[in-house]
Amino acid sequence: MHGMGHCIQSDLEQMDRPGPFRLHSGRRPGTGAGRGDGPLLPPAAVMRASRSAPHRSLAPSPASLRRSRARLSLGSELALAALPTATVLGVLALVHALTRQPLLTASLAASAFLIYLDPEHGANRVEALVVSQTLAVALGWGAYAIFGPGYLATAVALVGTIFGMVAMDLVHPPAVATAMSFALRTGTVSNVVLFLLALGITVVLIVLQRAATWALIRFRDEIEGVDDEAGDGDAVRSTPSSGT
């Protein structure tokens, strides 16, 4: 896991370095990307500045990752979506077997597909995931313990989670659902079980975020490799032969 994280970080730093812009070779429905459209996102310098500026949660993913994502085929998109789908279904089955608290998986499902959509967006990075979900669990748990299940506990947990995320500039929207789920839980589920479940969901989200980023980087490298080969072939064909 540590090795994969180091590899991903190295690749993301490489993506931020200035380099030649590759035009899209085709147009995919919904992307608006086609040959000659020009850059789709701000240059790397603007990207780096956006991450260090206020509102880190709004920082977009690296430009080259977004450009390569726009060129993925339908099959590749479905392959990326398979991982969060399998993750949510597996955790749902586990939660149903252990706690009978299906609401706890609603936030996981939302987080999983936000990560699938854009794993390196500011709202989906590991720091935002860990801090926001931990805050949501703590506030939801505390509100339930003080006020019991109901509207008041839910309102306190919801408002507190939103305020905390915004104040720390670590906003991951599905954490609001996590806070509500813990405040609205029913039955006599052990606090230890719920704590381990919350910890497990956070770990699952981190692994999912790293895996989705790794997969997108691999897709990007494959696409750029095809572009380079095509460019080399065009250069060879356009070079006059020595016998003419």
C-alpha cells in the first residue's frame, strides 16, 4: 500500500510539470472535447496555486488526468465503475449481517462514486475523506448519545459536520449523510461494533481513492503511449525517402 501511494504521488507530481499539450483525437458524448478545442483546464501553474490557496476542497484534479479521462472508452469507464460498485455491495452485505443498520452504507455509496468520478479532486483526497468522515461519526455518535435518535440529534450532527468541514476547508459532502446515519441509528447495536464499522468504512474509502487514482494514471499512460506511437508513425511517413 505504501509503495502504491509513493508511485501515485510521483506520477501526480510528474503530471503537474509543464509539457506539450496533446489534443483530443476524438469526441466523446458529454465531454465537449474534440480536435482543435484547445486546453480544457488551466495550466499546471494555476493548478498548483489552486491547491495552496483557500478552498482546497474545490481544487480540481491535475489537468492531464482530466484530459485522459475524457478520452476513455465506455468499456474503460465501466471497468472503473466496477470497483466502487463491488465495494458498496460488499460493505452493504456486511453491515446488514452485523448491525441491521443499512443507512450507514448510504454515505459510503455516495463517497465511492464521487471518488470514481474524480479521485484527485480536492473534496475526494485522503485528508478530506479522513477528517470529514471522522468528524461526522463523532458528531453523529455524540448527538445520539446526548439527545437520543430523532430530529434534534440529526439537526445537531448535520449542522456541526457542515460547520466543521467548512471551517477546516476539508469538505467531503457525503460525510453529512454519515453524521445523519449515526444520529438516526436504531436498535441496540454495540458501540464497539459501530466504531469498528466506521473505521473500516474510512479505510475502504482510502483504499478506493488510491486504487481509482492508480487506475486513471495507468489509463493515462496507455493513451499517451498510443499518441506517441501515432506521432512517430506520422513523422516517418512524412519524411522524404533518400531515393527520391
